[in-house]
Amino acid sequence: MRRLEETLNIPLKTVDREIENMVKFDRDVPRSSQLAKSIMELIRSGGKRVRPLMVIVGSRFGPVSDPQKVWRLAAAAEFIHAASLIHDDIIDDSPLRRGQKAMHTKVGVSEALHIGNYMSARVIELISVYSAERERFAYHLSSLATTRLCLGEYQQLSLLYDYDVTIEQYLEKSKNKTAQLMATCLQIGAQATGTDTATSDLLYSFGEKLGIAFQIRDDLLDFTQSSEKLGKPAGGDLRSGQVTLPVLFALRDEGLARQIRSISVDSSTAQVDEVVAAIRASDALQQTEALSQRYLNEAEEIIYQLNDYPSHQDLQALLDYLGGREK
Amino acid sequence: MNHHLIQDAYRLLQGECSPEAGIIVDLPALEAAPLAMLLEQYDMTAVRQCRLLTIYIAIKLALQRHKDCELLASGEELTRKVLDGDYLYSFYVELCLKWEEYDLLSHLAPIIKQIQIKRAEGRPEDERLLKGWELFLRLEHNRSTASQAI
């Protein structure tokens, strides 16, 4: 099976080089510094580079060719994403990232926190320097601002062990945490090459629906994948108090609801395991899958609307990949 | 020192922050005072004075929240401090854009980045922030004076 970057005909090496250049060409950062080394290690530890790929796909819908700007925006999107991962790992106290030790476990919480901040600040610096046109500069910066991502995190925090959370609240949190940045990546790529507003808005909408479906799928995997494959006990989200979509559907079953509502921060591993098994055996996972599928179908509808663009096929590749139809 | 200016800026920031973030603008007034005094030396509208001080307070608060993380173990308090800092670092950018302070944003971006580098090295130089503002206001004043002379 072809890899996503091959299907999209985007050399990941070039993407990675552009990301590395963001640190290498920063005169304020000595190459031998711990900060430079830590960021290089993080970049070289892999990652699918979905967000940079989305920026580049978005750029293919515009009439203007400006590869330099597009590559920089693509690298900026990955920097923003990577910075958020460093901080996520601190918050979750995750020991691993991409199979290697998480940054805060190597350099300490304080240093990792400021390295993440450096990455975000570097993006702001580069965009405000490179973008001569005020309107674009403002547009790109506001798009890449992560206040909504933070709001998603706050929402998640306030809803821990809250079994009265609604599906609407869950979807709003997923939009803020995951979908908005994905949607933005397609849209800023499109805007960078002069794509008309109607098309770039459609791309945003496509990215948002795909992002929500991706988040739902991620939440589903926490129940369907084996502990070995997840690298942590299955049902970890429930264990840490996150009430995800499979749990919300399971809560509609009265018997299951009683079991689920008994889970708290003090619950034993055996108790959580039992509830996870019960959720797995219920039809909550199918209902979750169906809602994910609905978002994918809506995203696919948007692809049809963009059929006149040759790059509509790239959207299909993204959908197949992120929607779980391809590995 | 203009206490009203500081209080107005605190209120403005508190009102602009999303209630979902639940951030309490609790920066000690002494931390905001140096810029408040500096702003009073320049000829600008009261509205702009207040906005600039609001942006400054947002950055100072972000710096403070992440500094507090040094001593915290994993848990809700650490999570909140990390998120508050992240939100405020992003929010100051949004405020600059909203109030069309583009030159200020471009001027501050490398300074805030350098502050992060120094903090990551364990040799904080947070005083760069106030110095950066001093330079920005002076340059802006010089430009304005020069253009008036022409």
C-alpha cells in the first residue's frame, strides 16, 4: 500500500528539511545548544507530517505559485503541532513520544516547556518577518494562533469524570483540540496561493469534518486496539477521566451507565478494565463508528463540490488515510 | 504612577479572556507599573495606552504562569499553569491583531522568542521584555516626530 506522501507526491525529506531549517537558520540559537539538539531529535523521531501535507494540498487549489511561502507555512504548521505535543506530554506526564523518551523526561519540565514556547514564538517571528502584506500576515498569524487549541484543552480538563457531558460539548472540544488546526492548514495553504474565498472556505470545512472524524477514530482506537499496540492499557482515556464518544453512547444504556458513572479518580484498574470490556461488548463502538462515518461522508460531499480541481484527488487521499480507510 | 491605567488594563484583559479559560488576571500591580509609567511619557490616546498595557500584562502573566511550573509536580495545578501560559502567549498575538498593533507584534516576536531561549538555557533574561517595549516606543516616537517634521 502506498504511503500518504507518495500518493500526494510530496517528498517528506523536503518537508523535514524545511522544518529543520526553522531552527538551523535561527541566529539566536547556537547549533550545539540543548534547545537545538532537542528540537532536532524531536523532528528526526518521525511523525506523519499530516499538517504540513495538508498545507501543501491546500496550496494546490490556488492559481499562484509561491513554493517558498508554502513550504514555510507547512513547516510552521508542524512546529505549532510539535510544540503542542511537547506541552501535552508534560500535562499528561507521558513518558514516551513516537516511541522515544518524551522531551520533558529528558531535559526536565521547565526546559521542555520553554522549548515548546520557543517553537511557537519562532513561528510568530518568521511569519511576521516574511509576510510583507499586512493582510496575509495577520491572516496567517490569527489562523495559527492556538487559543482555540488551548480552549479545547480547558474544556477537556473541566469535563473530566463528567458523565453528563453532551455529544455537542464533546464535538466542540474535538473541533477546538484537533479539527481547527487541520482545517486551518488546508485553508492557509489555499490562501497562500490566491485561492478564492469560496474554495478556501470549502477546504476549511472539509478539514474540520475530517479532523472531527479523525479525533472520533482516535477515541475509538483507545477501546478497539490491544494494549500492546497502544503501548498503554486499553481504555486509558476513561481511566484518566476523559469521557469520549464511545462512553457517551454507552451511557445511553441504563445498566452500563451505572457501571460507568461509578468510575472515578479512585477506581481500581480491575474496575476500569471491567467497564472497558462492557463498553466493548455493547453497540457503543458501532454507534461511534457510524458518527465518524457521517463526518467522513460529509467531507466526501465537499470533495464532489471541488471536482473541477485536479487536486480534489488529494483530498480523497487525505480522507482515505485519516478516515482509517488506508494505513 | 497612574493606578487607573493599570486597573483599566487589568479589567480589559480579564474581559477579553475567554471565560472558559478561567484565567484570573492576578499579576501584581508592581509588575505592570514600569510599562504604565513608560507609556505615560508618550503622546498617545488613553485607549491605546490601555491596550498596550493590556498586551504587556498578558505577556507578563504568561511568563509568570510558566515560571511557576518549575516547582510543580504533575497534576491539575501544573496542567492549569501550562495551559494558562499557552493561552496567554497565543492571546497576546490575537490582541495585537485585533487592535492592529502589527509593528508591535513584529517587534516583540523575536524578543519573546529570545526570552524563551534564555529560560530554556536556565539563564532567564526576562528584563528583555521591558527593554524591548522601551525601544519600540522610542522608535515609534522618533518615526512620528520625523514624519511630522517632513
